[in-house]
Amino acid sequence: MIPTLTWTAAGVRFIDQTKLPLEESYVLATTYEQVADVITTMVVRGAPAIGVSAAYGVALGAMQTKAKTPEEFAPEFEKVCARLAATRPTAVNLFWAIGRMKALFAALAGSGASLGEIKEKLLAEAHAMYQEDIAACKTMGAFGGALLPEEGGVLTHCNAGALATCGYGTALGVIRAAVEQGKRIHVFADETRPFLQGARLTAWELMADGIPTTVICDNMAASLMRKGQIQAVVVGADRIAANGDVANKIGTYNVAILAKEHGVPFYVAAPWSTIDLATPTGEAIPIEERPQREVTHHAGKQMTPNGVGIRNPAFDVTPADYVTAIITERGVLRAPYAESLRAMELVVR
Ligand code: MRU
């Protein structure tokens, strides 16, 4: 399995996703500030991987402290959490993971645990999130794999694979599971401008698994659908609002519209940590604006005239109406999502 992030005695080791596929190199983060930097610069990216990375960042922050007691450490702990929370705004998994670490700290400090004990338990919690993420991917893969056709083309956008999680992947987990179930799937990977997660990362990890994959430019999907070459779309999500609106990589909404027009099912695969029932609709999801340079430059070379206006929203929102089903580790949800999400929230894992 591709080691997206690994805990080591020295800190967290990340495969550098900015360098793939040409270079397989690793970055070691030994402090929480370094973890925050690798999230911001997208050495690690993808909603579930960002969440677990932040949890390890919090654990590292606790290990770095010179404080002697939980009370003395408390204000520093808040600073660590705030720094990690300020890295990327859209993936709710980040806030979910930090929230879980904060709740654990509060419970332990409140029960009179020593700082040493708290440090150990924070690290254990990050390890638990890591394992739970892989298990969730495998379970949603089994649910989602059953929805894909016995044979045919499956389009995906961005990278919602092993590299975006602690392993196996969400959308690519569904595809992996379908292939493991004996289905003959050919993946079409949108290149995903401007950061090229599809061309660089999805293609790389599917090829490593021997799953037939073709990279297409983002503007080619309509034509392929019209020719009947795409039987299903599966994407991941960064945040799913209470009404089922889905924030995911910019361009996902385009794909959803095309799928609806061509009668192709559009599936979203995401762990429950991506569901944000506190956000009523997609309108309220914060959309990250990334540096202009990601659009103006390609492989270090400037592609646009000096001074031209540039926009770089990293995500868009696909209205729930376009979503055929949401695949989670708790099961497959169908519209009306406001009801199915609320009902599933009550299901004990
Ligand atoms: O900007 P990125 O690369 O972090 O965006 C990633 C995506 O949009 C993924 O589709 C999403 O996080 C789901 S990952 C399982």
C-alpha cells in the first residue's frame, strides 16, 4: 500500500505529493509547524489525509512542549490547534480531527491525567484515526464497488485515492474494490487543472495497482460520455453539507452536470468525517482560493501574460440534485439527502 503518511520515532514521514510521479521522495515533519506547512503546500493533500496529518500535528505539538502540567500546556495546546486549523479551509476532516483531539485533551485534563499520559493518549488517538480511515475506505469500497458496472469506463476527478487518505482511497477505493470483485473497469482520470492531481497522482497510483487508466484533459469528458465510453463517475468530497451538497475539487460540478445530461450515474464516496451536518447547504461551505501562480505557471514556466486577472478557487459545490448516491462506510445514501444523512447520523458505527 502507498505510504501517504507514516508515524516514525522522529515524527511524521510524508510522501511528497508535489513531486510525484517523477520523483518518489519523502518529507519528515518533526514539529507541528512543519506539519502545518506540509498541509498548506500540499505535500500531503486530500481531505482524510489532511485530517489525520493534523491529528499527528497536534500530538507532535504536545510532545514539543516544555510545560510541566496540563494547565500550563492548555494555552499552548490551543495555539497548536489554531495553527493547524488555519492551513486549508474547505476539507471539514481537518476540523473534525482537530475537534476530536481537543475533546480528548479536555476530557483527560478534566479527569486529572498527567501531561505525560495526555501526550501518550493524543498520539494513540492519531494512530486510531489513521487505522479507522483505512478501515472506512475498505468498507465504503465494498459498498461502492457493488454499484459499478461489470464492465466499462469509470471517470474520476482529482485524486481521491490512497494518496488522499491513509490508504486504499475513497473514490479510488470504490474502483479498487470493483476490480477486486472481478469487474472489468477502465478508469478515465481527469487531469484536474491546475494542480494536476488526476494526471500526476491518480494515474500514478492506479498504474502501480495495474488498473487500466487513461488520463484525459478536463475538457474531454463530455465528448467521451457522448460516445458512450463512460458508464459511471466516482469522485471524493472535501465536505458534504446537511442537504447533500458536495464540495470537491474545482471542476467536479462540471462533471456532475455532464453526467446528468448523458444519463451517467454520479457517485460521491466519502467517510463520515467528511459529512458536515452543521453546515446546512453548500452555500455555507468555505471555498479555498489558492495562489495565482498555480494557474499562471506550468512546471515552472509562465503561461499567461503579465498582469492578467487570475482566479484560483480550489473547490466547487455540486448541488445534491446531481448526486446519484453518497457512498460512506455506514452505507449508501440516496436522495432526499437531508433525510438520509440525518437518519444515518443516528446509526451507531
Ligand atoms: O486540493 P486537494 O488535492 O486536497 O483536493 C482533494 C480533493 O478534492 C479530493 O477529491 C477530496 O479531498 C477527497 S479525497 C479522498
